[in-house]
Amino acid sequence: MKNILLIIQREYLTRVRKKSFIVMTILGPVLMGLMYAGIIWAAISSINQKKIEVLDQSGLFRDKFKNSSSYVYEYMKGDLDGLKNDLKKSGADALVYIPANVFEQPKSVKIYSEKGVSLEVQSRIEEEIENEIENIKLTEAGITRSTLENAKVKVSAETISLKAGEEKKSSATAASIIGGIAAFLIYMAVFIYGAQVMRSITEEKTSRIVEVLISSVKPFQLMIGKIVGVALVGLTQFGLWIILTTAIFAAGGRIMADKMQKAPAAMTEMQMNNMPPEAREAMKDQSAVADAMPDILGAVSTLPVGTIVFCFILYFIGGYLLYSSLFGAVGSAVDSETDTQQFMLPITIPIIASFAIAQIVIRDPYSPLAVWASMIPFTSPIIMMVRIPFGVPAWQIALSVTLLIAGFIFTTWLASRIYRVGILMYGKKITWKELGKWLFYKV
Amino acid sequence: MSDNILEVKNVVKNYADHRALDHVSLTVPKGVIYGLLGPNGAGKTSLIRIVNQITGPDEGTILFDGRPLSENNIYDIGYLPEERGLYKKMKVGEQLLYLARLKGLNKEDALEKLKEWFIKFDIKTWWDKNVEDLSKGMQQKVQFVATILHQPKLIILDEPFSGFDPINANLIKDEILELKEKGSTIIFSTHRMESVEELCDYICLINQSRKVLEGRKSEIKQQFKPNTFSLDFTGGLNGDNTTFIVQKSRTDTEGLISATLEARPVFSSNDILKELVDRVHVISFREDMASMNDVFLKSVKF
């Protein structure tokens, strides 16, 4: 037991002190933060003023195109061919031709340019013209735009789950977001840390230190020590990621909130219009999110948060133990990392499959597929985490966890049988048949 | 307590397709250097792994210091495998500390002992170096320290001199002798007969999974002596000899003759010498000894 602790300590400390660990742990959340900041910044600041000439033969659009920080319109006179020829000289980015019969034939509008126009410019001009024609038609029909706007209703359904007689307000959206994130984190963890176990076992084997080690400790102790050590590294890294990400987003959120508070006051409708369509969309989305935020937070608080956190840790550890021992067995069987490929596939298939099944389960968390997949130990860590936020009967969780524990006891046993033979076996081409034989070797 | 540190009795070890050890028995007395010899694939490493409890025997028993080998005995054994290996990206000092603690030393004792060895081997500057930054010979030194740091009763060295330059090989040889002085027993597996000649008190030869011979080196050499004598003389040695047969003789430019004589049955060196003294002028007369090389080659052939 003392030796297992020593091994765990070494595995943990050597990894946690590595530069790459420190860099990844700190950089991960910072990169995430920067990415989001970058997207928002890019949306707001990518404003590049464009000069657009308009030849309006219909006369309907006089002064309808508003100049802004990103677009400057110039109304032209003369014939189309002349303007087309002069386009290069005038330095304008595009020439919009609105024929006299635009009202009857909206598709006859043409945009000429030297370099080709961006989709953004095209859609903006189309939108302006559509709006104007729409306005005219509405006016003709005796409807004002404001009447129309008032007639629009936004519906956001509230889902209520009836459980054990009590009526609970829940949000399917919040549940699927939380479930999806939890499933993804477990999926990532199994791959990242499972592969670490595998690589480190192969390294010990090829550097031949393993023979010195197993003259001091039992192979099983060495394997378990390594698996537990890496698990602690994983929990440390995930813990730090969650703390740092929360901190960064909280800080970022506060800065954003400050600006947002000032922004609406200063931002007139005019300025809103001046922004490129993407930015406007982004703003709209954000305000939509902001509107929905209290709802989502409210919904989250109705989710079984305690159960989610507890089960996440349980399934994180269970799923990791189940797979990392298998990864470890592969690592012990081969002579170098490049030989791992053929044995990796059967291990990675269930992981990838469960992630794929998760996409289906998110839509229907109570289907037979979902229930079965959340019981089988090879898929349950990911699938059950998707289901839990939607509410899962306690007996199902208990059964699934029991099966998972049985599952990892089985894979650890299997792995240790292969491991004890594999680490001392060099220069042999390993086949599946060979691995099968190792299970029954007497050592 | 027993006079023998290790007794291996009738050990059999089978692998999937062959028998690595076939009823091997041997006895290692305390305080000796014991040479475990044999060609590649004879079963030496299998035996060493069983003693180290890396694997277990299929049949037979092993006594350590008179008692059946138990899990606690790993603390009494130091093992230097033939294929050396250390964690490449770990610092020398930390690594040695870790290996010493796995062998049951507590941190303070291990540090204390490590300091002594670092001073002794003059490698103080290596403490904070990564193993991969050391040369192969330096790594071997580090591993040697790791093997003996916990002052084991039994030290098992598999080809300890491979990879060492002559200076360091000598250093290690002196250390081995010193460890023996201090009361450790050393089992020493090798194919290099000159180091066996130099260091071993006892030898055991394993060939094709079986023990071929075992015993005191001097006795074995006696047993394998070719029963020939080297003679340098002047004069004539023709005609019939009652006590010996001349195998070959060579005359150099000065008239000195060197000959190899084979003793006829029953006659001893004294009988031969008596006969010679009467007939020729003896300059030197010496009984030929078996070299370990001869012993090895002869035993393995059968």
C-alpha cells in the first residue's frame, strides 16, 4: 500500500510539474476567453467604409439609402453604360442599378463592381430595396409598419415535467446544454487521460525501467498507481479549468455588462442601422440571450444540480477507470507507440459511438436506446450524463453505477492479466490471439 | 538464519512453448561472489526473475536465508537488470530517491545514503540533471547506485560491466568487492569469463534450462584441468617415457625447447618431474590450469 502511494505521488507530481501541464491548464481557459472576445471584437470592429453609387431610374429610392460609417451612397445621374465605364475612375466599390420598373420586376436590380461585391453588400442592398417596396405596398394597403410589428408575437414554450406528483418547471434547453457539456467533458477526459496512461506505460516498457520497478512492486500495484495518479492529474486539470474559465467569463461578463449598460442609452436606432448585418445579428442574439438568461438560470436552479455534480464526478472517474485500464493494457502489449493503432480501434469505437448516441439521446432522453445505453458500462458514463439533467429515476442511476463499477473491475482485471505479461515481452509481433493467451498465463 | 543466503530447489519454469528451467537446484553461500554462467537463452534471466519475484516458479521452492522466499524479501535484494533503464525525463536525484523509497527506505535515510554515494562517485553535479542528459556510462553508474543503495543482503547483477569503459568498470569492480567485504552476497550473471576468473568464488553453469555444474571455482578448475604440463628445457627428450607423453614440442633459435606433456594415468607431477630431472635440463615446469573459458566451452558442448 505504501508503494502504491509512492507510485501515485510520482505519477501525479511529475505530470503536474511539467511545463506543458501548467501551460495547458492556464492557457486553455485564456484561449477560450480570447476566442470569444475575438469573435465579438471582430463583429463590432470589422467596419470598412464602402462607397456605393446608385442609379435610381424608378425615383422611388431618393434619399432612402442612408449614409453610415460603413456605407456611403452617392446618387448618380446619366446612363448606365457611361457610369459602368466610369466606375473604375470614380473609385466607388459598386454601382447599383435600379430600373424604372423595379416595382413590377424586383429581380431586375443589378449591382456592378470591379472586384465583385461581398455577400454582405449584396444582402444589405437587397434588404433596403425590399423594405422600401414593402413599405410602399403596405402603405397602399393602408397598413403602417408599426401595426405590422405589433402583430408579431414571439413564442417560447415552457416545458413542465410532471414527476412524482409534483409539478416542476424545467427547461429542456438548459438540460440538454448541461447534459451535452458534461458528456463532452467525460468524452474528452477518457481520451486525453486514457492515452496518457497508455503512453506512459509504453515509455516505461521501452526505457526498460519497468524491470527495476517490478522487482520492488507488484505489476498490479504499478498499473493501479499509474491509473490513479493520472486520474488525480485529470481531476486537478479539470478543476482548474472550470475555476479559471468561470473567473475569466465572470470578469469578461462584468466588462461586457458595463459597456452594455451604457451602450443602449447611447446607441440610437441610427447607429444600430450603421452596424454591419452580422454585428446587428450578434447584438440581437445577445439581447435575446440576455432576455432568456433569467429564464435559463431559473431553469438551471430547478435542475437536480447536486445530483448532476455528484454523478459527473462518479461517471468521470468510473468512465476513466474503465477505459484507461484498457488503454494501459494496450500500452503494455506493444513495443512502441506506433504499434498501438490496431489495438486502439476496439477501445475507441465504443467511446466515439457513445458520443454519437449522445446526440440522439439529447433529443429523446427517455427512449429505450437511451435507457439501454445508459446501463451498459462502456457507454453509460457519457449517455447517463446526458440524461441526468432531464431527470432519471434513482434506481436507474444506482443500477448504472453498479454496472459501471462491475465493468471497471472487470476491465482492470483483464488489463492486469495482459499487463503483467506484456511489460516483459519484447520484440514479439503481438496479435489478438496472443493477447488472449496471455490472459491465462501463469506468472 | 542459514549459512546460505539463497537455496533454489528443483525449480521448473515453463513458458508457452518451451521449458525455461528444468529442475534447477543451486545453493548460494553467504558472503561470496557467485557467478551464474551460461549461453544466451539458457535460462539465467528466468531464474533471476524468479528470485526477484517478478515471476513465480511452476514447481520447486526457493529459500532466502533459510526461509521460503516471501514478499518482504524484495527489500533484501538489489537487482541490476541486463537491459538498463531509467526514467529519461526525471531528475537523477529524484529518481534515485524514488527507487530507494520503493525499496523500503524512508526519505531521510535515502537522502543521507544518496549523499554519500554522490560524494563517493564524484557525481554531485548530476543531482538536478535529467537522466537523458547523461551519457550511457553515467546512466549506468546511476543505476548501479540505485541497485545497492538500500544495502541489500543479496545483490543480483546481470552483466554489470557491459557499457562501462575500463576506468568505470574498475570502479564498479572495486565497489563489488567492497560490498562483499561488508557482508553482501553477490550473484553475478555474465558471459565474460575474464571477470568470472577475476571475481567469482563460486560458479554455476546453466545450459539448455538445466544446471550443468556448480561449486567452488577453484574446485571446478581442478576438476577441469587438462592433466597436461608445460615444460621448458634444453637437452634431448627422445625415446620412451614411462610417466608422460609428449603432445607437442617446439625449439626456438637459442636451443630452448618448449613442450606440452600429457601425464599417463596414475602418474602425478612429481613422478614426471623425477623422470625429467634425470634426462634433461629443466628450466621451467608448470601444471596447466583450466581457464574459465575452457570450462565454459567444454561444459556447454556436452
